[in-house]
Amino acid sequence: MASTSALSVQKKFKYDVFLSFRGGDTRKTFVDHLYVALVSKGIITYKDDEKIEKGERISEQLDRSIQDSRFHIIVFSKNYASSSWCLDELVKIMECEKMNEHTTYPIFYDVEPTEVRHQSGAFGEAFAKLVAKHENSSWMFSFFELFTRKKMSEDVDEEKEEDVKRWRYALNEATGLAGMELKNTFNGKSRTRCT
């Protein structure tokens, strides 16, 4: 008699690792070294090298790359929160984390996990500037939206408030995951601590 067992279907991923980082802070330092180390071990790693224009939203291709990655490494740095692109990426990563098919690992590069969680210190300053800029830009409509009345000012304001709520929630969730703190010191050596 043949035994029946439930077959679990495992998702095929295009990438082993997706790197989320703020380019200006870490691209030419830590992230490049991490990327080279991962690739040299045969780990298929997605690193977005395109220059992102300020104010752009996360692209569909980048969104798919996040979904198609088994692991996500988020490199939080002092200016990570100055980018709506990075924060939108983070929201998507944390959505994937909840599906239990993905594993997310935060690295706190020259920032404390509590700074990220509470949006304080240099990280908090970058976040506050982005939020102020984000909320004050609600008067800007594309000509098409204004002409066709597809979006009213109140709708845009609500969207922007929702963005900020999603960003705060994702930051809080990410800091609750096991990760690593990495501090640069004045003599060029680094200090690490697992959180």
C-alpha cells in the first residue's frame, strides 16, 4: 500500500540574495565588498547599480527582483532613510518576509538599531527631512492628473500619510529581526556585534 504524503512545493528563486542599501553611504565601501564576497562564493546576488533619480518610485523590475530573491540583506546606514526608494524597497522586503518564503537579515552600518527603530539620531534626521519633503510635495500634480482630475489634493495627502505609516512600520519590523551591527572606527578597523 502506497503511503500518501503532502508534497511541499518550494518556490524557485532567481536570486539567492537581494541587497538593499543607500548607494551614497555604502556602495563604494561596505556593499561593494559584501557583493564581491557573496558572488565569489557562488551566491547569485542582486545589487541595483542604477542611479535612482530623486523622487522616483520603486520600479516593477526591482519589485520583481525582491520577490525573486530567497534572502534579503538590508544595509541600514545614516542616509538610508533619506530615500523614498529605499524605504519603498524595505516595505516590499518586509511584505515578502511575512510570506515565510524569504529570510531577511538587517545590517546596521554606522547606525544603532534603536536609531532605526525610533527614527532618531542621524538616521532620524534623514527620515524627518524626507517626511517633510514628502508631505510638502502634495501640491505637485502631474499636468495630466490635474487636467483629468484623476487625483484630488486630499487623495494625494492621504497617500503620502499612508506611505509614511508603511515606512515606519517596516523600519520597526526590520529592527526586530536578528541582524548585525557594523561600526567603522577612526583607525579603519571595524567592530561588529550581532543583535
